[in-house]
Amino acid sequence: MSHWNDNAKSHNTRRMDAGPEAIARAAEVLAEGGLVAFPTETVYGLGADATSGQAVARIYEAKARPAFNPLISHLPDLVAARVQGDFNADALALARAFWPGPLTLVVPVSSACQVCELARAGLESVALRVPAHPLAQALLTAFGRPVAAPSANRSGRISPTSAEHVMAELDGRCQLVINGGPTAVGLESTIVSCLGDQPVLLRPGGLAREDIERVLKRPLAIAQADAAIHAPGMLVSHYAPEAFLRLEARAIERGEAALDFAGQLGAMAPFSAAFADLSPRGDLREAAANLFALLRKLDASGATRIAVAPIPDFGLGEAINDRLRRAAAPRA
Ligand code: TXA
Ligand code: MG
């Protein structure tokens, strides 16, 4: 990528393995207004003090984000989240059912909300999440303030599910990367807005829609395509590998790498430039966890095209297909 602003590349990025020392150092860096990449159960996040406009500005700079899109603020528990936002009955029910976990709730800002305008992109609502990863939990508890954290990749690129991915994306662009191994869920959180009577699915993700609707006892509305908020995860071309993606592939064509699911293309694997199966046993949860890492691996093979087998569109398959369509979309 040639267009990013290399002013952001000014740090000596330190990498630390998970542990009390890493947590203490990370809390210090956040308190100084710096950037820390840390694991959550979904993907690695690039965190900053959500209450500081200057700290949050560094996130956009490091990621070379094209616009100030609103960010998710992370909290250690529901009690801390309720300080920042007003929870209606739906939001409370969802938080109680799924936090800590891969769900983000967009709620109206509370009168005591500390999340800065920049992290909210000036909106009167705020996106809140309580992550389930023990390291994220420890960091949020140690820091004691909300942490704004988008995925720890440069804008428009594949989200990182390991510390190695983060280093490949952001070495020199943040102070610290905490290594907590590969992430369990592998897809960003599901985002639901609870601003009115009708909860709206803003982004499919690591928590399946069916699970959410079971708790709400009614269907989620779908966000309008022309909604005022253009979240980065909602841009058409996003999560883009270098290679072109051919979706719904029933066969591997000459020169293609292949991303399979449940062995559909397995018989042709020897004829592919590179081959990986998201889940040989056809488990959508396993497929979600492997998605970004395997896309990266096939992309690194140098193949110019990746054939992707059909993925079922229920459960976590909805989010997997959403990310694949964005990765396959024509580049801006
Ligand atoms: O799994 C995740 O959610 C990861 C990890 C690090 O927690 N974080 C993440 O953050 O994906 P990010 O910044 O890439 O996603 C932010 C999304 C935006 O796409 C936007 O749609 C939504 O959150 N968002 C944030 N504030 C909002 C608001 N006030 N109204 C509507 N959408 C909002
Ligand atoms: Mg992202």
C-alpha cells in the first residue's frame, strides 16, 4: 500500500508475551496516551484511552483510516458499561445474556459518558463491548477507563487474529503488542444498535443472529444500506487480500489457490497453487476462527486468485459470507 501517512510509523514497537508485566506496561502506555495492540476473543484490537481525543486520533493515524468512523469502547463488565451508555430493556437483556462475549451494543450516551467525541465520531450514541478474553479483561480492569479499539490492522486490510499478524500490519505504528496467541472466535463482534423500539443488526459477527433473536424473542431489523453511519466494517471493499477472490467456487481453476469448506474442493487440492480448508468437518465456528489467518496464508502464496467454496449462510456462516463478499468486492 502506498498511500498511508508514514508519519505514523515512528515507534519502536515492543512485543511482550501475556502476563502481569505485560498488563502493567500496557496500562501505563494507555495512560500516557499511547497505543497498545491486545488480544480479544474475536480479533486483536488496537487500543487507546477512549476518553482522550489525542490518544484516539493516534488510532486513526496508525491505521491510516480514511475517515473518522466511530469506534467500539471496551469495558470490563456491564456495571462499567452502564456508566457510559443508557441501556434500554433490549440492551440489558442482550448484555446479560452475552457479555462478556463477541457482542457490541450501540446505545445512547449517558449523561456521565466519558468516551470522547472523536471515538464516537460526534454521535450521541456509543458502541460498547465487554470482551471475554482474560488478557483483555485484565487490561481493562488495570486501566480503569474505557478503551477504544478497532481491529489492529491497517485500514481496509484483513483483521489480525494473532500477534504475528499485528506485527505485520502495525510494526512501528504502536508502542506495544501483547501476544496472547491466536484468537478463539476469529471474526469481529456482532454489532446491534438498541437506540429505539427495534434493535437493529448493524454488523454480523462472532455471535450468531439466531442466538440474539432467541433472547429478544423477535427478529432483528437489518441496517439500511444508506444508513448515515458508514462503518469501516460496512464499506463494500474491506478485508481485502491482494489476490482476487472467486466466491461460490465448485471447482479450482488453473493457477488458483483454494479456500475450501468441509472438503468440497478437497479432491482437486493437488491441482491448486495453495490449498486450505476452513473446517474439514464443516463446523462454522471453526471456520470463523480460521478465516482471516487462512486468507492471509493463501494470499502469501502469491496466487493472483483464490477460489472459495460455498459456505452455508446460517449461524456464523452469515458473518463469514459477509466478510468474504467484502474481501471479493472491487477495490476502490
Ligand atoms: O470484535 C470487535 O468488535 C473488534 C475487537 C477489537 O473488539 N473491534 C472492532 O472495532 O471491530 P471496529 O472499530 O473495527 O468496529 C467499529 C464498528 C464500526 O464499524 C461501526 O459500525 C460501529 O462499530 N459503531 C461504532 N460506534 C457506532 C455508533 N455510535 N453507531 C453505529 N455504529 C457504531
Ligand atoms: Mg476492522
